[in-house]
Amino acid sequence: MSKKQTKSDSNEKQKEETAIYKPVKVKKEKKERKKKKHPKLRMAIKVLLIMFLLMCVIGGGVLAAIVYRCVYGDWAISKKDLQIPYENAVLYDKYGEVCGNLAGDENRQIISKEEMSPYLFGAFISIEDERFETHNGVDWKRTLGATLTFLSHSGESSYGGSTITQQTIKNLKNERENSGIDGILRKIKEICRAYEAENILSKDQILELYLNLIPLGSDKYGVETASIHYFNKHAKDLSLVECAYLAGITHSPSVYNPFSEKDPYTPLGENEKTTDTNKRTKTVLRKMKELGKISEEEYNNAVNEIDTNGIKFEKGSSSQETKLTYYLDATVQQVLKDMMEKEGYSSLEEAKTHLYGEGYRIYTAYDPKVQAEVDKQFVDNASKWYKIIKAQRTNSETGEKYTEQVQRQGAMAIIDNETGYVVAGTGGLGENVAIGTNRMIIKGHSPGSCAKPIAVVGPSMQEGLITLGSVVDDTPISYGGYSPKNWYKWRFTGYMDIREIIECSSNVPEVKLLRNLTVDKSLSYLSKMGVDVSAENDVGLSLALRWNDKRYHSS
């Protein structure tokens, strides 16, 4: 073999070695570079995985807590919460006689499905929740649509996502939070309770409850109350057009109110909301036809009725417009408060719904014989006392005197001294029904001159300082800068016996009596009688006139 050949073979071998090992070396470098990046990537993946697991754990814990509260806790809803028997509450007096019947509170009259028009169910389902009969309490398609609309309109949207079941829960519980965390929690509770309600009640029972709860106008709740208000007929007698009207006004009753504020018993004429009302009613009818709730013929006849004669409204008077007497109103308010505390109802409206529909028997200390005597003055002679008078007043800051027109009012509560029970009373002058403010149950007001007999006269007689025949000189007096005045026309009458002082409620003689008795002695007697005198220690001689109300201490 020649040297040339040997050299050639050597070169070939070198090329071969280069061809074999050079690519391997390049790949090795790339692999090394990749190995350097993998630890960071793996660390990032681990961190993300841990965060995901933590979120799952936290989310699971939150979900478990929500489920627990919904099933066992304060978010739970029971059959008792959802089922309301149709039996009125009855009030009895101290002799066992019926003195009141809660046939329907001021807002609602509860009726059963059999007492409703057959068109009502179809009308409300069609316009409020068309998939009501197929979903399990929540319509997720509608809920998602409402959420997307809400987000796309920067938090403003009229698109509703609640089902009839959810609205029933909302109206029953009266929870109205709509924003922030409270709004989110309220919606979660509503969804959970809706599912639970569907497991407790049938669809008909849920819809029946819904139609008894739904607001259909200012202080008009439930289809029975609304039927009487708008058409002067019971819900079972409503026509197809009338049912469609009620279903159509749920989202804005005031917009479709058929009665004028100036003349509330006369329906509005053409071009005064009538066009909008007819249009809305036809929308409900069209939806009922599309969903098969009414036939083509029923739809055509209803539309023709609206086009030809319009919707015939007639305002009626229902039991919701009757008022309890002042005494019974005070009794019911106390019962409602007790029910909220003991039964755990979350709102006054919820407690009312149960009280007025679950056949409660309420036994009171009411004595109609004593009440008759109260009514002689507060009802029969109301015109004698209920008038506007001019009273002298003094500005507590400037000392300036001024005349004020005051409308006389009054209230009375008669207590049985042996039992401590309130047996009669009234919250105002005039007809013995709870109209406006019930002064029987107002708290935090000075008793005024009612304090005089128990703070001054009674203790003075007990201490032997006076008798009924004693006399006191009703003349101007001043004690250390305090100058009491008589309340009416600033006049003084001279010597008065105790009977006259009580009858006229004269201020100056009462202050003179208290000065002899001493404030400390008066407070001691009041305390023994169960009166809280903790705020009266610095009142001084003005205690004889009014308690804990410095505006009147100089008058």
C-alpha cells in the first residue's frame, strides 16, 4: 500500500470521524441548554398546580359551608316556611269573645289555586318564566343571559334571570340586597333555596304561593287583592284579558296603573297610559298563544275585546282597606315582633304572611266594657277635643317667647293594677281604628302632664303633706332662675284645691308641691313604681311638669 493511499485512507477516516461526532456534539449542546430551562418551567408548573389545588380546597370549603348553611344552617328553608294554610287568625277578648278577625292583612289576601281563574297560571308562566314547568328551580340559560347582559351594560340591565321559584323565595324572605358581597350571597341563598323548594313543593304549590305573594301595585300584594282593586271582582272570576293584564304589570305596576291620582275611582281615558297598557296586555296574550296556554281562537277573541272595548277597570274596596282598632293594632304588632324573635322569620313581611294565614288564635286582655268608656271621650266627644289651639312656647336657646299653633291629639292606655295587663286604650282622637300614628305604642316620648299625679300629688299625699282639701296659691314664682309658667295663656288663678289643680293641670302649683316634697323623694316613689328615672336625676323641679324633655322645662 502506497503512502499516498495510506494518507488518503487516513483523511477519509478523519472525515468519517468528523461526520460521526460533530453532529452528536451539536445535539449535546442543545440538550444541555434545554436542561438548563426545564427546572424553572417545572417550578412554575408546580406553583400553578399548588395554587390550583389550594383554590379547589378553598372553593370546596366555601361550597361545603354554603351547602351546610342551606341544608342545616340559617339559610335552610323548610316545608313550614313554604306552606301557608288558608285559615284566618282570630283575636279574643278577656271574656273569650271574638274581638277581631285577621281575614287578610293590609297588603294581602291569601287564596288557594281553586279560588283563582284558570288563566292566571298560564299568564304568569308565559311572561315571567316560560320554562317554569321543566326547570328545577333555576333556569341556568336565563341566568347566564342575565349575567352577560349585566356585564355588557356596565352593571345596568333590566333583564331578569330569576325564575318564579326564585321570586317566590325572594318575596317570602324579603331579602333585597342587590350589590356587593351581600348581593352575591343573597343570590346564592336564593338559588339554593329555590332548588330545595322544588324538592318540597309541587309546581302548582309554588305557583300558588307566588301568586299570593307577588306585588301588583302600591301596597297591593297577591292576585286576590289586585283583582278586587283593579276589577272589583275575586280572582276566580277574572277573564283572560284581565289575567293577562295582571301578569303584564309585574315589572312596573305604577306604569300601568289605570286610575288617576286626582280621581282614583275613575279609569283613565284614551291616550292616558291606555295605549301602553293595551300593548303590554297583548304581549302577554301573544306569549300565552305561542306557549300553547290558550288557543288561537281564545287569543283572537281577547285581542278583539281589547281593540273594541278596551280593558274594563272598576276599582273595588277590599278587606285590605279595613283597619284594626288601635288596641288590636298594638296587639298584632307585639305578636309579630314575638314571632320574628321566636320563629326566626327574617322580615316583618314574612311574619305577617304566616300570622294572617296559619289560623292563629290570639288571646288578649281587652275589656270591651272599659273600652266603651274610653270611646265616649276619644270617639264620641272627639270634636270637642280635636281642634287647633294657640300655645305659648319659649325657645330653649334664646329664651325668646313665641306662639305656636298646636293640633290637639291624645292617647290612652288603661292598665289593670292587679295584673299589669293593658285592658283598653286608643292611639288617637276620632274613629276607633288605627289610622296613621298609633300613639298607644310610641316609645321615647315624655309623658307630659300625665306625670303630675304619680310624681307629685300621690307621693305628697302619701307623705302626709297634703290632702284633697289642701290649697295652693297659683301665683308667679321663681326658684334660682327657674320660673315655671302655666301652659295656657300664661294666666294665674290664685288659690286652688288639689282637685282643681289636677283637673286644670296647672303647672305652678305642681312645682310648689314638688319643692315641699323634694325631687329625691319623688324619684324614690317613681322608682318603686317601676319607672326608669335614670335620666331624670338632673331635671330638678321641672320633673313636676315633663320628664326628660328640656324643651318644655321652662314652659
